[in-house]
Amino acid sequence: MALSQSSVMKTMLLFTIMMVVMPIFTYFASKSLIFEGFFGMVSTSSYFYAAISAIAVVHIILGMFIYVAWNEDTTPAMSFKAD
């Protein structure tokens, strides 16, 4: 069964929201909770490592998008001819 346009748009919207929200959340959460809280780093070092964490999340999301796009069903929908 071929994907409908609404299904494709839902997938695109999901990955767009993830690309906006997840890196920002990862940056601030890892900076305050992991690097400054757990490891006790100073603020200047935690900025650097938090940015690397956010970049890693962006790459993971891009990889997930490519995987989903690559594996989507591309078989053409059967069209019935009305006589």
C-alpha cells in the first residue's frame, strides 16, 4: 500500500519538531544536569560538551529521518479504471 500524502506530511512534521526541540532540550539538560551537576565542570567547559551533545542528537535525528525515508513504501497505489 502506498503512503498517502497526509502520512508523509505527518512524518515530516514529526521530524521537523524533533529537529527543533530535541537539540535545544539536550543542550540545556546536559549542560545543567550532566556536565555541571554530575561531573561538576565549570561553566565554560560545560558549554563546549553540551554543544557536542546537541550536535550528536541532530545527527541521530537526521539518520533516523534518512532511514525512515529510505524504507518507506514506494509501490504505486493501484488505480481502478471506472468504465
